[in-house]
Amino acid sequence: MADLSDIPLNALRAAEAVARLGSLSRAGAALGVSPGAVSQQVARAEAALGRALFERRPGGMVALEETGEVFANLAEGFARLGQAVEAARRDRAHVLTVSVAPIFAARFLIWRLADFTRAHPEIQVRIDSSVGLVDFAASDIDLAVRIGPGGYRGVACEKLFDQRIVPVCSADLAAGITGPEGFAERPIIRDSSAMFGWGDWLGAETVALGAGPEFSDASLCFDAAMAGQGVFLAFEVLAHDPLKRGQVVAPVPRWEKTAHAYWLLHAEGRSLSNPARLFRRWLRGAVAAEGLGGGAP
């Protein structure tokens, strides 16, 4: 097969357009360039191929008789190339990539994503489980859900809901707890990587909390609470569904907000694709339906 690395694609495209349309001016109009630019590209194509493609006449350029197969193949090749580009764009228009914090993905989103798929079966959703910064210009990520204080620079940022926290434990451990002071008599499960602490929930109250198991992952802490190993100060995304299912209880069901919230991020200054707009609307509806952040369900 011939080496195409040294063949200028734009030059071949210009030559094919002149052969198909019959003149430099018409080829230039079709390609959006001047006739002079087309003439220069044709010369480049002939130089790269090492042969003449046209006969120069006072009235213009006429394809040489022996170039019929050349231009027929070029026309077919550019048509196939156009079909490939259109197919790629069509596929991309139906693919949505969402980067989501792992716990939000595992504990909330995955359990509800089928609702979006049923409503929009033509859209393929790809979930990227990550907490890192997103460079929308250098990736195929359409939307990102992140938790933090907000104020993200260089991206469009929409607040989804406030992060709230509440102590949870197994039903057995909850027996006898009537107020925050009851937690002093129970093991306390601690998350060494948490962005908040018991002070955010207790406020001005003073409770001498005891020892207990410590993990560096909130999901492990929560699972330990379900297993009856102690009381865990859980954030709402972790606790919401298990509380509804009775897997844990909140002995003192007082939700308190932290300094953080969940945010929906996307590229700044760029309009959202239709799949992204549909997903944003659906996600906001799913959050509202569950009353996350204190919103009325």
C-alpha cells in the first residue's frame, strides 16, 4: 500500500473538487477558499503525486483524460471519509460521559440510573468514577458531580444540594439513646478522611465521645455501622437509602448542614449537548424527589 503520510489531504481534496465541478472558481466556492488558493493546492497535489492531473488552458483547468480512475477513487474516498465523520458525530451525540464521586455513584446514582435509561434509551451513559479535577477541554467528559465548598474556577458550577450529616448505627446500638449524650456510651466509628467532624453536628453541645474503629473510607465506616460496630456520623448520600430500608437507624434524627455541597460542573462558555441537558434535568429531579439537602420531596 502506498505511503500516504507525505500526501497533503487538502491538496487532494482541492484537486478532486476542481475535477468534479469543472472550474477553480466553483471549487473555491465549495471549499470556502479563493480560486487562487485552489490553484496552489492543485499544484501541491501534482507535486506530491509526481504527475500532472490537469491541462492548463486559457479558460481554466481541465482534468487529463488518463486521470479518470484517480478522481473516481478520490471522490469515493472523500465520500467514505465524510460518512465516517458523520457516524462519529452521530454516535457522540448519543453518548454522555459523567464523572461522579465514587460514593455518590455507588450509593445514590447507580440505583436510579435505570430510570434515566428507560426515559432516554437512545442515550448511552458512561460513568467515570473519580474525585479529581476535570479538564473539560482535554477530555470527553460532559458533566461532573463533585462535593466541596464551591467556587470552582474555569468551569460552570451549579449547586445540586447541601451536604447534611446525621449519626447512624444499628437498631440494637440505638436502643436507649434519647439524645446526643447517649453517644458517649457507644463506640464511635471515625472516618480519618472526613471533611467534617462531630463538632459540625453537635454545635455548642459537649459530649465526651468514646473510642471505636477507624477507617480511611466513608463507605467502610458506614458498613461497620450497619454491622453494629458503633455509631458513625454519616453524610446524607451514604445514609439516605439505608435509612429508608431500615439497615441503619438515626437515634437522634437531626440533620445538620456542613460547609460543603454537591455541585454539577460542566465546561464554561460551552452550551450543553442535548443528552447533557436531559441528564441535568433528570438528576435535579431525582435529587428533589428524594429531598436531599433538606429539600421537600
